[in-house]
Amino acid sequence: MRIGIDFDNTLVCYDQLFWKLASEQGLVDESVPPRKNAVRDHLRRRGLEERWTQLQGLAYGSRILEADPFPGMLAALKELHERGAELVLISHKTRTPIAGSPVDLHAAAQSWLLQKGLWNPNSEQSLFQDVYFELTKEEKLQRIAYAGCDWFIDDLIELLTEPRFPVGVQRVLFDPHTEQPNLPTGILRLKAWNDVTSLFPCTDKS
């Protein structure tokens, strides 16, 4: 079984980091909850869309190593790997931020994976067998198909409901805050990484 997994906001939890970055710049106070979307909405209400874009460049680039993995994620992926699942990471992101210093976002993400022990291109024991960072959503959808994924886990309902999403791939929405209360037919919900192994009963420990 081959399981494809997204990167940003699926493996990586940016909630605390975005609040920290915004606080450092005096953009939020304790009235704003420490969640990525809460920071985003607060800045947009104040007409600070450009500052939000700059924060994204920092969070996904030079400060990414300060971002936390979602609780239980590492243990869950180790369990899937031990049960024989092949894990492949497929994300899409621009090479450099839209605003701010021209950091290589793909290299930054790879550094995060290495630091957390999720990927080592020089080891056959790497949890992720393959890692792909595509430049566009269209290329990401193509990669999901080419990689032969049986399942795909993503936090964006827009991607999972895309008409061009590969046929035959089981779609799983990572939705820890139940932001999508009503899911379309055929899409499963994953609220916490601790629950992920129950989705794959047909993988067996070797």
C-alpha cells in the first residue's frame, strides 16, 4: 500500500510559529488565538494582507525549523512504515517566497524533514521513500497519479475535490479543527494523527 501525504499544515503545524512571528512584529496580542488561521484573519481584518504574505515567507522559509510537527505524527508514520506501508510526500509550493528574502522553500522544507527524522535520502530506512515538492497544484495532482498512491492525505478540501484528482485514490482530509463539517461522499476525515493507523487495516506488521 502506497500512502501519499501532503507537507504544509498536514505534517507541519504552523500555529504557534505564525503567532510567534506576528507577535515579534507587534501584529498580534493575547486576544488573538495561537492558530495560523486566526493570525491570518486578524491581519486581513486590519488590511494587512502584505504583512501576512511576508509572515508566510518567514514561516515556510528561514524560520521553518521552529515549526512543530502535529502531535502524534511521527509515531503514526513509524507505525505505518513498520506495518509495510510505503510513504511518499507530495507537496506543492513555490521555489521562493512571494515577498521577503529569496529563500529556497523546497530546501527549507527538506531541512525540516531531515531534522525531524522523517526523511533521509541516503538511508533505506527513511520513513518517506520519496519526497516531491511540485511548483503547481496541477503538477502535484499529476505526481499523485504517477507515484501510484493508493491513498492521499491533505489538509485542503479544494485539492481533494478537484475534478482532476486521480481516479481510484482514496482521499483523506486532515481536519484537526473540523473546519469542514460536511464532507463530500468518498472523502474520509482524519482529525488526529493518533487515529491514522486505524484507516489502514490491510497493512500488516512484517
